[in-house]
Amino acid sequence: MAQNKQDIDQVTGVTTTGHEWDGIKELNNPLPRWWLNLFYISIAFSVIYVLLYPAIPLVNSATGGLLGWNSRSAVVSDLERLDASRGGEIAKLRDVELVAIEEDPQLLAFAQAYGRAAFGDNCSACHGAGGGGATGFPNLVDDDWLWGGSIDAIHQTITHGIRSTPMETRIGDMPAFVRDGWFGREDAVVLTDYVRSLSGLETTAGFDAAQGAELFATNCAACHGETGEGIREMGAPNLTDGIWLYGSDREVILEGLVNGRGGMMPHFGERLDDATVKALAVYVHTLGGGE
């Protein structure tokens, strides 16, 4: 008869696994009962979860679960409840005229809060969290506007964008004068100094102001105006107020004359509903620079 003799550690009195390495034996202590119970519970929970919820991936989908729950339907349900809770304000915002929104304190407060959230989702990546702008992206807090700062003008810009795809989008590229052969780099250097002089910035000693004025009148005045104060219908900025979209350094201005400028803004009229676009227009208009 075969004998199954257990090896017992003399110090602890615990049986060993029978393995020994260089005189070191492995004790065969059982797992704590609480740990084992928790392990069994987790197995049972996993089985129940797999049966109730989507869990096992298939070729084109996954098991649906007995409850029929999924995260997408939960999000849709939450959004529907949210829309239902504020449906009255949204409907009113959608139907009322833009100019009337700011005359209704309650609706204005709702539009500002709604617009602030929409701004964070759709606009802050370019214009900053507070609308302060960045290099190449206009500051929406000051009173310097490329296309106008009235609530209707802001609504038009948000709806159709700038240099975007709709027919109604705002168009106003700055040509690449040097690259496209309108004039040479030497003329561009002179014109750079002239543009800087319009806002009182330092110019190169001895630059030819008369030549700069002639170059400006011939190539720039059609968009920026004879005095450089800008023409909103063209989206051409005011060059006399010391506010610069890309910067006032000589190199930056010269770069614009050489290669042009043509930043774009997406149109949100198709991406967002009418109420959200209106709320955005109200929010931007009330940031501090609205006209």
C-alpha cells in the first residue's frame, strides 16, 4: 500500500507543499477565509454581470444582456431628460428675435449660461476659455471687431463662419503680395514700416514714408481704407488702433505681406441648432465688447 506521508514543518507545525530548494521549504498555509469568500463572490458577480449587461464582444456587435441596457441609450435618455427640463426656455430662445433676448432678464440669464457651456465645447479651443483670444484668433472681450460686434453680426459669423463652405460665409483673404508677384520684397519692407507707423510704432530710420503711403494706397487701401482704419465689410482689421491679430513685430507684418493671411472659422449653423447658435451669439455679445 502506498503511503502518503505529509511533511510537517517543525517550527510552525504547518504542512509543506513537499517542495524544497536549497533547504528552504514552502509552507502550505490556506488562504484566509474572508479572501476566499470575496473571491467566490466576485466570480458570482462577474457571471451575473455578463448575463445582465453587454459584455462579450462578437464579430459585429456584443451580447446585449438581459436588461437591454447600454451606455449610448443611457446618454440619450439623460439628454432627453435635460432637454425636457429646460424645454420651455430653449423653445422661447429659438422663437424670439435676437434683439429681444437681452431685453428679457430671465431669458438673458438662461442664454448666457447656455451659451457659456456651448462656448466651452465649440469655441474655447481657439478663442480661449474666457474669449480672450490668441495669436491668429480674435479677442472677443475687447471692442475691436473684424466683421462687426452687433448681436446680428456675431450671429451671422457663428452661423456661416469665415472662409468656410456655405455660400453665405464671410470672405476676405489677404493676398500674398510678394509670393504672387504684386510687388517685391524691398517694397514689402517699406510697406511694413508704413503699416507700423499708422499705429505709432517705431520705424526703421530713414524709411521712405512717401513710398510707403503710395504702396499702401495702391495695394491695401481698398480693404483697410485710405487711413488704415479697416473696412468691416471686407473683414480687414483696423491698422491704427494698436490691436494686432498676429502681432506687430516687423517680421510678423512682413510675413503677412509675403505669404498673405487667410484664417478660417468653421460655420456652426449646421452643427448646432438655432437655439444654441443664438445663445452663443448672446454670450459672445455680452462678454464685454458687444456693440
